[in-house]
Amino acid sequence: MLEKLKDIRMRAREEIRSCTDIEQLNDKRVKYLGKKGKLTQVLRGMGDLPADQRPVIGRMANEIRTAVEEELNSANERIQKNMQKIRLEKERIDVTMPGKSMPNGGLHPLSIVLEEIQNVFIGLGFKIAEGPEVEHDFYNFEALNIPKDHPARDTQDTFYITDNFLLRTQTSPVQIRVMKEQKPPIKIISPGRVYRSDSVDATHSPMFHQIEGLVVDKGVTMGDLKGVLGLFAKELYGSDIKMRFRPHHFPFTEPSAEMDISCVVCKGKGCKACGNSGWLEILGAGMVHPRVLEICDINPDHYSGFAFGMGLDRITTQKYGIDDLRLLFENDVRFLEQF
Ligand code: PHE
């Protein structure tokens, strides 16, 4: 019996030490200490022993049980540590590896310049207004003092959708929408897409962008118009920019003017960009026509206003020296990446 116990102990130790995972270890636990395990069997057979041997064998068996348990526990610890090591090895991060570079997105040049222009006007207390691109004839023409037979309609090459609906040819209809909705003081700019039936070339596109401006209040004068637009030009182009106003005609402003700035390329000396004139036209403007105020239920005896409209695409191409408008709309990443 004693021999049998010693044998069990030896084998158990050997087998447990050679276990490499928890599952094997559990098998050994069952094999030696389980209900039908080897040690349990021996203890069960104790009844057949002579009485004087029982205590000795009993004590021995208990010692062995404890020893096997300790053996199992330390094997368990060893295996756990080992598994942890393997796991950490697998999860190891090599911080010296070069990172994956993410391609950087960027703003479209039109967005960059639009944001710049908006910031100037927001700084002057203007709010941003928006209007629909599919517009009613009333807002795009009629209310802007351009009746059905007016020659100004011919110059606009309108895309008509029905007799009364069209793609807006200018952002000026937003003036009407704002004046019909709000009462003075009004101080807004309205950027957006406009459409004219032009064929595409280096300087023409059937879709382009305008930024409209409108100020209506008591006692607004042409001096305010010049002051605001002059400040705007200096903010956008730098303080040494020169500007001039030329008389012009728009049906919805009276008087009307076009504003030129000294050429940003040649600083006014004359070059290809400015057609040797030294000047670049950047916007149309004028005092809101009294008839337009009336149509919007604003009394022209009490209120006056000025309006302006500029071409964002032209300002952007001038600013960056882009010689072909089409580049702005083709979305060639090699071009866009340069801004
Ligand atoms: N809407 C005019 C155009 O497209 C520009 C303009 C706007 C002129 C506001 C005067 C006042 O040419």
C-alpha cells in the first residue's frame, strides 16, 4: 500500500510538471484527486487494512493529497504566467515602426476665398442669407425692375424650366426675398451658385458663383457703399490696393456703378491679366432702386439702401493667378492639392 502511494505521488508530480496548458492540468486533477481518482481509490480501500496500519497510511495519503494539490497550484501558476507572456508578445506594438500616412483633405480654392470674404463682412456685422437656385421669374427679374420685355433679360441667357421658373441668373433675387421677410435695418450677404446659358471656355461657365450684398436702413448713402466696399477691398487684397468706381447701369440700382481694383498682378502698371489697363473689375453695385424697395413694402421716403454683387470665381482666379476657369470645376486632385 505504501509503495502504491509513493508511486502515485511520483507519477502525479511528473505528469503535472509536464502539463503545458490548463486543460491538461484539469485532467490530472480529475485523474488523481477526483471522485474516481487514484488517490481516492486508495483511501477507499483503507477499510480492508489491518487496524494498526490505517493511521499511518491515512496520514500518508493526506500528505500526498496536499502535495499533489500544491503541485497542481504551482503548475497552474506557471501555465498562467506563460500564457500571459505569449499574449503580451502577440500584442506587442513596435513604436519605432513608421506610421500609416493619411491623405489630407483640403478646402477648394473657391471655399477658401468665400470664407475669407464672408469673414470680412461678418466682421462688419453682416448676416449670411440664402435663396433657392431654382427661382421664380418674379424674384429673379420682375421684382428687380426687369419686366418681361426688358432688354436686360437678353443679356442674361437664362435657363428656363417653365415659363415662370428658371435657374437664377444672379444672386440678386435674394435681396427681394430678404426685404420681403425682414424689415430694416438689413445687412446681409448671400453667396451662391448662379446659372447662365454660356458655352464653356477659359473664362465662361454655365454655372458660377456670386456673392450678393444688401444694406437697407434710414439714411444709407453712396458714401456708405464706397466706405464698406473700400474697406472690403483693403481687407481682401491688402491696404495698398487702389479702387475706382465707374458709372454703370443695373435696372435694380440707381445710381449704379462698377468697382475696379488696381491690378493685383502688375500693381496698376498694365499687364496681360488686366488687358493693359491696370484695373480689374470685381463687382457691380448701386443704391437700391426706389421701385424695388416699394415692391418689397419698404417706404423709399424713409429708407434707402445699397447693394452689390461680385463674382467669386473671377476673384478667386485673379487671386491665385489661375488662367482657366475650368480648373475650378474639374476637381482634378493634382490641381486642388496646391491650395
Ligand atoms: N446682379 C448683378 C449682376 O449679376 C450684380 C449686381 C448686384 C449689381 C447688386 C448691383 C447690385 O451683374
